[in-house]
Amino acid sequence: MTDTLVDSSPLRVVEVGQRYGRKWALRGCSFELRPGAVTALVGPNGAGKSTLMAAAAGLLRPTQGRIEVQGEVVTASPSHPDLGYLAQDKPLYRQYRVREMLEIGRHLNARWDAAHADALVDAANLDRDQRVGTLSGGQRTRLALALVLARRPRVLLLDEPLADLDPLARLEVQQTLMTEVVDTGMTVLMSSHILGEIAELCEDLLVMVGGSITLSGVIDTVLAQHRVLVGPGTGPDGLDFLPEGSVVEVQRAARQTTVLVDRPVGPLPIGWSSSDPTLEEIVVAYLRGGGQGTGR
Amino acid sequence: MWWVSWRQHRVQVMIALVVMAVVALAVLLFQLVLVSRLHALGCTVLTDPSECNSRAAMDAFDENTWHLLRAVLVATPIVLGVFLGAPLFPREFDQRTEVFALTQSVGRRRWWTVKVTVVGAPLVLGLLGLGFGTQWCDGTTWFTARGAMDDGTFQVRSIMPATFGLLALAVAVTAGVVVRSLVGSLVAGLIVAAGVVVLIAFPLRSHLLPTSREITPVDAAAASPTTMPDPVGPYDPGSLYLASGLLDSNGDPISLNAISALCDPSMPPLPEGNPDQQDMDSYNDKYNKAWTQCQRDNGITRNYVDYVPAAMLWPMRGLVTGICVLLAALFLAAGAFRLRAAPRSSR
């Protein structure tokens, strides 16, 4: 996840654009994932997160640019053998039983770890004779996750995997996921709306707004680089002391100005103070349309 | 992939095969009843038109049921093709399971090919069985064996049901990919498939091969001012009848209205007053003679019958099959191309 491309990136997105009619869902989208890292992809609804993941999974053919998985350019299906994709609504054949879904997974994949799938299903306490359509949201997510993980992917794309899950189910899925990441060292890209979830699970961050990446970096670095500056109420001229291009967001009240900047700032004028922002403050500022930044 | 597709569509395939078996059974039962009735009348040789052609034998042939069965046989390939083809992809789109399938180790082309083959192969094989079974049944009596090129017979024998079933399937599969809703694709598939198949199977086929024309002298005794001559002549009764009538002095077909326009002025006037039967018989005799004379005077002395000879049965089957297979391939290619586009359900 850097501006400097490296050959070892498990997933690399290069200037990808995706157009639906006249509207661009993705435009000039570039980033790459660090091997073995869990990366959060954050953005408002309609930012293009699902489109990006679908394109990486081979479900869409990008209008512009290219996506590489393990160094190979993604084509329109079949999915790269090293890539696993879990769509947001976890589409499964609802009329079949859990046992049959596992069998379907085995038949549809060249690489299939049946023992691992069984272990994940057992860990989720899923009844193999229960029809998929009657499973709860959490159970269905865990079955879908078992089907993805049994492919033994090296890159895992999860499109809002924890959405619509109750807290207990969310915790269980998180545990399954993190165990898998630790055991296999796989690279994960996970889209999410829940900022608390990101802090718990992810090491790297991508913020997507309007189909483009506006912030990317290692979360600790992002936190270390950004600063919140608070000073007296002032007009635009009152921020001349800040380096050009460093301002992410400015919030003005009658007597106070709050500025988020993306780099350390030298000595502050009298009346100004500096503090560490929270991840939520940074992400929200970028989601509101703040500047372009990287953290490494 | 084969196992998964079979697992997904086996119920529909089984239902289609059962329907074909029921239709085949109905054809067989009809024939068994007919044969039994003819045997009861003392007929022994049933396949020779010169044998067993009494009025009682004719009455043993239940024409209404025969026509009903022909209609069912014509409709079966279209209905089953649509029944199997239309839901093939809309169900996947509806549950978004195409996202699941296409993110496994299965490419779009393979997914498409296997699904179409899993329903298409049993349909075609079953309809081949139905077509050749119908042909065999029809051949057991001369009543049912005749008219191999006639409408309602040509379409239901030999390879033709399989041909039409394949085309209907292809149309319905593509309708499913384009329309993407189950009900919509069933309705659109049925309308388009029925239209295309009926167009090719009925009116179009008679224009595919060169026609033959038999010309015979007008039978003076049969000439009538009110009807055209029957389409009888030396042509093979197994041929496909297209048209018949009278030829003018230039050898061109002439309509009854055109003959009336020529001859009406020279026809004798109706008897005046209150003519009795004898007067009318005399008038009719004069009228017919005058009509025949008028035809002769105007050079209308020949009948014609246009037809496709019986020997052209297999060339016609081959041509119709070729057109249907080509159209099916085009429809399937269009559907496969449409499937390559972005799934609408992806956000």
C-alpha cells in the first residue's frame, strides 16, 4: 500500500476505472496490498467499494486500468485460484442443505480443502442437514466463509462481511477470520462501514470516496502522521502557517478553528495547540471529502 | 461443474422427460386402439392402402383425437424447450448465485456451456425418441403413415421435434439472460420461440425447395362455374401440396373470379317466371356447357397442381434443421455474449 509499486504485492490495482453508462463507479483507482496484511476499505455508500471487489474477483471487466492478483492480471472469471471472494449478501443456493453446499464447493473448485471446510462448519455448529435458506444471517456468513476459506486463498476479499450480524455472530466471524489470517498469512481486503471494527481487525487502511482512493497507508503510520490543530477563529488567511497541501479538513466555529493536517507541522502560532487525532476523526474527515494522502 | 448443474436442474429435466414419455404413450395408445379396431373389422394387412380401406375402416380412424395429438406433438418441443431454457439463468440472477459460481474455479464460458448442455442434451435426446417413436407408430397403418410432408405430420416425425426443441431452448435461454426475470423470460421465451418455430416449421419450409407443377387437361365433365378443380393428379400423394387451379392460355394460373369476369356475359339467362325442377335442370345443363365452352374459347383447358415432391422429404428436413441449428447457435452466442457483460446485480 504505497505509491511505489513492488512486485510482491498480492493484489495490485492500477489506474482502474469502471463506467456504468455515463457514470464512473471507479476512476483512477490505484493501490496495492501488503502481503499478509489485513486492509480495511472504507467509504460511504456508492463509493465503489463493491464494484472494486467485484472487478478484482473477475466479475466485472474494468473499463480502464488493470488489477493483478499474485502478479497475474485478473480476467473475467474464473477467479484467480489464489483469490477468495465473499460478496456482501453471501449468495448461496438457498434450496440446498449445508452438506450439499459443501459438496457443490468441492465440485466447483480445483483446489478444495474438504477437511478445513468440515472443521469450519463444525466450529460454527452448523447442522449439515439444514437448508441454507433457513440459516440465520450469522450461520450463513460462517458457511459462506467456510466455502471461501476451503479454497485456501492467499488473497481474501470480504465485502462487508460483518454487516447485518448480531454482536455475538460478529465476534465469532471475526475470530474465525483472524485465526485464519494468523494460521495462513493470507492477505485480506475487507470493506466495512464500522470504524471500530477496523481498529480491531485491520493493520492497513484504504479510504475510498467517489470511486477513487483518497487515503491509503498503515493505520499506525496514518495516525502518527495526522495532527489535529485547534486555534482561534480565523479566516482563510489565518492558516498561512500551514504547509501547502497539508490541510485535510478545516472546521470553523465562531471562536475556534479545528484543522486536520496530514503531516507534522512546525512551531505553531500563539493560541494554537496540536493533538493526536483518533482513527475515526481521520477517516470521517476524508469521507467528508478531505484531501489525498498516504501513510507508510 | 457437471454434477452441480445436474443437481440444480435435474428436477426440470425429469419433468420434461416424463412429459415426453406421456405424450409418446398417448401416441402409442392411439395407434394401438386404431390397430385393434381394424383387426376387429377383419383387416390383416394394415400398411397397404389398397387393403382395409372400407367405410367402416375409415370410421375406425378417430380423426379428432388424431388432430389433437398432432397439435400436442407440435407444441411439445416448443413448450419443453422454453420450460427448460427460460429459468436456467434468471434463477441464478435472482438469488445472485452466479456471483458464487463465477468466483469459484469456473469460467463464464464453462458455466454457460455446462448449464445449457445439462438441460439441452436430455431435451434433444428425448425429442429424438419422441420423433422417431411417432414415426414408427404412424407407420403401422396406412391411414397414419400417409402425408409425411403434410402440416402436422412433417413437424412431429423423425428429427424435427428435436430440431424445434433445440431452437426453442436456445431462444428461451437467451431470453432468460436478457430479461433476467423468471416470469418475464418464460413469457418472452414462449412468445418468441413459438413465433420463430412456427414460422420456420409451417410457412417458410414450403419455400425452401424448388416446387414441381403437374399440368393435366381439364375434365370437361368436372368443370364447374362455382368451384376450382380438386387438387388431384398424377403427383405423388406423399408430396407437400402447395396450390392448384386452372391455367389460362398463357399458362398462368387464373382465379375463379377472373374466369367469371370472362364468362358471365356469355352465360344463358335464368328462366323467367316460376321455373320448375325440370326447367332448372335444363338451365344448369346449358349453363355448364356454356361455361365449359367459354373456358375452351379462352384457352383455359388445363389444371395445375404445385407441390414439393415426396422425394424431397429428407432434403427439407435437412434444410429446416440446418436453419434451426444455425439460429439456435446465433441465439446461444448472443446470450453468451450478453452474459460476458457486467452482472447488473453487482454494485
